[in-house]
Amino acid sequence: MRIDPTKVEKRITQFIKEQVDDVGLNGAIVSVSGGIDSAVVLSLTVKALGSKKVTALTLPERDVTPKQDLDDVMQLVTKLGLTCDCMDITPMLRVMKESLPISSPSNRIALGNMKARTRMMTAYYYANVLNRMVVGTSNKSELYTGYFTKYGDAGVDIMPIGDLYKNQVRQLALHLNLPDQIVRKVPTAGFWPGQTDKEELGIDYDSLDLILYAWSRGLEPIKIVRETGISIQKVEMVLGRVRGTEHKRRPPTILRLSNTPIYSQSRKECDHGA
């Protein structure tokens, strides 16, 4: 799973620039959390477009987002020659929770997804006002396992690192000389205090990536076990998650009516309907 980070950097920066230029936008919006994925994407976007064409946003939640994450964001944007708009999303979340008749504080997943969608909505507000593209930060490990929020962190225009496993994103981060505390930080979606990706996924990223990499190349579960030394229970759990989240990777399903006689054959009926 080793990559050539120099070649990957060049290809991704070309991709970002091409995508922004092709649609005639003024630049890009990147939501930055203090984690490795958004740090890599922000760094590559600046390399692709220049600092004047990149808007960095950080959207913390009071009493949930660690102060260290905010400090890491500010250190990163300073290093990249950017400023960063910081907006606390807590008031917006409070209004939504108080307005929803079925809001339940015990449903951490539903509330967590609300947070991701609030951040998406904010990013697109900035994009509309500034005529810029929203650049996503999801990686291949997250996309394969469905570890993302539909119309939340997955609600973006492009995903520059969407074909890189988490382990490969880490290789790229080291190549880009990103701050050590960001590269080594315990991954989390930040839905609630103390949440970690490992706890939610039930497996660490090193093992997860090996399973996904082997599976994507057509290996059967028992062969994956032999090749990686990971237990069959873990392998089946991961592949079950891949199958169970397929709907999250598909666009909305459209009912195709092309072969169905849905139109009236009578001009009189058509005129009446009009």
C-alpha cells in the first residue's frame, strides 16, 4: 500500500485546479477540523490554487470540540499563509433540537449527523456568497465502510483524497510536512466527547485498510485472513459493513419511466390536463 507521495501530490493538485477552473469558480472552501484528512486537503488545495483563492472554515461545537483541535487548525492555517473563519455551530444546533418534535438527546447518531449537515450547510453558504467550490476531506477507508454522513461531510463538490486509504493519507501528510500533532492525532468524527473512529468502526485503520485493500483486489475472506493474519470475525465484520452501507455510496435512486406508457395518447386529454 505504499504510494509515491510526490506523484500523488502532483496529481491531486492538478485535479483540484482543473475542477475549479473548469466550472469558472473563484476558488475553494475547505472545512478544517484539526484532523489529518482536512489538514492534507487544505494543504493540497493551497498548493493547487494559492492562498488567496482558498477559504478555510473551522466549525467547532462548544463543550465538544477540544481546544487542542482549534489550536492545531490555527497553527496549520498560519503555516499555509491563510486566515480561518471560526464559527461556533452550537446556537444553530440548539435551535434545531428545540424545534424538532422528535428530537432525542439520547440518539447520538442522529444528533451527530445533524452536526455534520449543519457544517455542510455552512460551507455551502460560504461557497454561494464567495462563488467557490466546496472541497471534501473524506478518504477511501471512510467511503468504503460508510463512515460518513450523507449530505453532511459527504455533501461536497469534489473529494481529492477519496481514492486514498487512511494509511496512504498519513504517508501523504508526512510528505507534506504537516504538524506532528495532527499526523499522530487519534482519529475521531467529533460527534460527542471521547468518540474515536476505532471505537465506532470496531477496528484500527491499519487493519481495516489491509482488509479493504485485499477485498478490493478480489480476495475471498479466508484468503484475506491468511494474507493479513487478521481474524475471520474482523474480516467478516468489515465486509459486512461495506455491504450494509452500499446505499450511502449511491446517488438517489430514480424510478425510470422511459418504457412505461405514462403519457396520454389523446390530444384532447393533454389539452385538458394543461
